[in-house]
Amino acid sequence: MKKLINDPADVVTDALRGVEAAHPDLRVDHTNKVIYRGDAPVQGKVGIISGGGSGHEPLHGGFVGRGMLDAACAGEMFTSPVPDQMLEATKGVDGGAGVLHIVKNYTGDVMNFDMAAELAAAETGVEVAAVVTADDVAVQDSLYTAGRRGVGVTVLVEKIAGAAAEERRSLAEVAAVARRVSEGGRSMGVALTSCTVPAVGHPTFDLPDDQIEVGIGIHGEPGRRRIPLAPAREIAELLVTPVLDDLDFTGGDGVLAFVNGMGGTPLIELYLMYGEVARLLEKAGVTVQRSLVGSYITSLDMAGCSLTLLALDEELRRLWDAPVLTPALRWGA
């Protein structure tokens, strides 16, 4: 195993120091491993926090800033943050309008965010709402979840809810927008290789060079099935078909199509995949109004990609287009 690290036990701590050095507009609480936007809390604005195990960068810390998250909690590698971290983040972003928790549907994340919300209400009286993302059509239950996994749509929820919060909407209104995005998105992923957790030192699962895993999660969980390596056009069909079978994306105001890299796939291949996905969507009568291509919710060094489709309407499209200024997403600012 070759990694650019000092000590496997210090990867998250060392990385947070790098985040702080690279982005002076952010503020890092190293004791609690929380990344804040520099002006948090913003008075009169709903505070938005998210978080999860490290190893999925830029999710979530890369999405802290104007137009997205107010704070992100960094757990240990592939491990949920603890309630104390989430409690500190909740208190740290409370500007008097309440706080929204955006939670991926993994058992530890859901349990710990729930506990943090209860503690925050008891200690400070802050009103907390939560939205749980569960967009992965590959499975109903996995090693980590009860129900569908929360994956790519989480990025879209954070962006669109963040834009709604910047408009000084109420907590109930911001949460309602976030739920619409979560409920209107579906995802499917494929792995060409496993990932290697630094502290473990070897691949999470064995995947021969001539095979791919279809329907993987973001922690190296097994997928629906393992098949021989195929051309990109066939892999694209393995992603598009189950997403379209799960939710009707035809008609309406079109979709946002998000092709996401899992961490070890170069951008040239992601754009190639997007071209194949776009061809299939056009053939299926799905109109793409917005797109996002890149590695935004990863699984360390895993090679592969995922597809997320989100049904758009005029409001969601406008909120997606709204200015955003974070390390990983920035436009219009």
C-alpha cells in the first residue's frame, strides 16, 4: 500500500490541518473535528450541518461555505461522527433561526444525529430539523443501513437547501425543500476496484481485474452482482436502467444528471461516461437541464462512478443555479 500519509491513525487530524491552511475563509475546531464557514453563525439564517465518516472527500467538509453548509463534522475513516461533535456543530451554527441536519441513511449517522438534536434542544432550546437521504436504488438494506443508502443525492440536497437558507427562509421551508430533493433523486454506482482504508492496509474486498461490482456503496459494501468488465456504454446502461425503473423522470421540467467519480477514476473517463449516460437518457425521453461531473462523494481510492438523477422544477433549478462559494463547488459568487 502506498499512501501520502504520516501515520494511519492521524490521517483525519492531519488532513484537517491541511484544510485549515488551504482555506483561511473556513474555521476548523480541531478538538471536535468540525469545519465551519468563517462567519458562522450567521444571524437570522437557518444553520445547516452535515457530516459522516472521513474518506468521502470532498463530502462533507469541501461543501462548507456560502450557499451550502455552515459546518461539517468529520468522523474517523468510514465511521460516523459522535454525538458530541454534532452537538458542538449544531450550537456553533445556530443563528437564531434553527438548524437543519442533513444525514445520510447509515445506522450510526442517523442514531448519532438524532441524539445530538435531542441534546441541543435540551441544552440550548435550539430547534432542529433533520432530512435523511436514501437514494441508492441498488439495495434496500446493506451492512450499514436499514433501508436504502444515502449517496450522491446528498450533495444536491446540501447545495439546494443551502441556497434556500441563504434566502432566509424558515427552518420548516428549508427542510421541506431538502426533503423534495431527497425524495426526487435516485442513484446507482459501480466499482472497478476496491478501496484501501489506511489503517487496514489492504483492499476492503477482492475484485479481480477482469470483473466489476455493480451497485456498490460508498464504504466498499458489496453490490447487486459481480460481472465481467464491459465497455463504458454497457456500464452506463447498468447505471441508467435501474434508476429509470425506480422513478419516472420523463416529462416535467427535466433532470439534473450527476456523474460522480468514486475517487480513483480520472475526469476523462467520467466525461466519457457522462456522454454515454446522456445518450441513454435522451433515448429514454429524459431531458437533462443541468449536469455535474466530477468526484464529489468518493470512497477513498476506489475506481468507479455513480449516477444520480434529480427531478427538477423551476424552483429547484433556480436554487441549484444560485451562487455558491465552497472549496469543492463554486459559481456565481
